[in-house]
Amino acid sequence: MRGYFGIGVQGISKEQNVGTIARTAHSFGANFFFTIDPQVDVDLLKVSDTSDAFDHVPYYEYKSVDAMELPDKCSLVGVELMADSIDLPSFRHPTRAAYVLGPEMGSLSPELVEQCDHIIKIPMKFCVNVGVAGALVMYDRLLSMGRFANRPVKAGGPTEALPEHPLVHRRRQRRKKT
């Protein structure tokens, strides 16, 4: 899959949610994870991290929105229920993106919204847990970035094999020669 992504949260206050997002980011292949002004002791949480996400995915903690640093040409995508937010199923994910979610019982700060290149929302009746929202965004990115075959017209799995990745093809050709 081309590009990279990171995911973070602003003002998170529940250790379990930090752990859920970190483990899910690790599972979905995030390139980094971050918090902005966390209201929990993230170092204490690392002890209970069963997937060792903090050992495998770079973690950045920023004291404020102004202190946040993202890689060059990385689009900041806010996840927030706002009137003019883009529905997640209609959103084309940037190749290089950092997704940021708000705190459990609140919203992204106005200064963070101002920094975002895009604001998306998960179309639902009401907000879900921040860890669930993060998982849904990462899953949608995975699906929409072309890692899997298109869904078939009929019910069931794909009937065509995905084209072989060029690196896999080269390895197979080298093995045949030896």
C-alpha cells in the first residue's frame, strides 16, 4: 500500500481508550501514533499494553496543538461530527495522512479544527467510543487505499485474484533461477 498514516487523539482522559487506539493502530499498520495534551499518564499505560504497540509504533506526545509536528506534506484529517464534515464513506483518504480524534466527552478544539486539511465524520446517529471511531477510520482507509480486490457484484467473496505485487513477482522469478 502506498503512503503512510498516523492517528492521534486530543485531550484523551481514559487510559483504556489510549491503549485501544494504540493497539488498533499497531494492528492496522499505522506508521505513528500521537496524543495532544493527554489527560492520562501514558507511561503507566504502556505497562499493560498486551500487543507492545508502543514498542512497534512510534509514539509522539504533544503538550499543545502549537507543539504538534507532522511530517512534510502530511494532511491532517480531523474526525468530528460537524455540519460540514465529509461523510467517511465519501472521503478519499490522502496518501500521507494523520487522523486526529477528540476527547471522550468533547470535541476537537477550535484551534485544532483550524489546522485540519479535512474534517470527516462517521455517519451514525450519535457518537461512539473514541477507540471504536479510530478503528472505523483506519479500517475505511485500509479498504479504500486498494489493498484488497473490489467487492463482487454478487454476495460472497471475490472471484478474481489480486494482481501480484511486483516485489513478490521478482522474488519468485529469482527463486526459479536458483
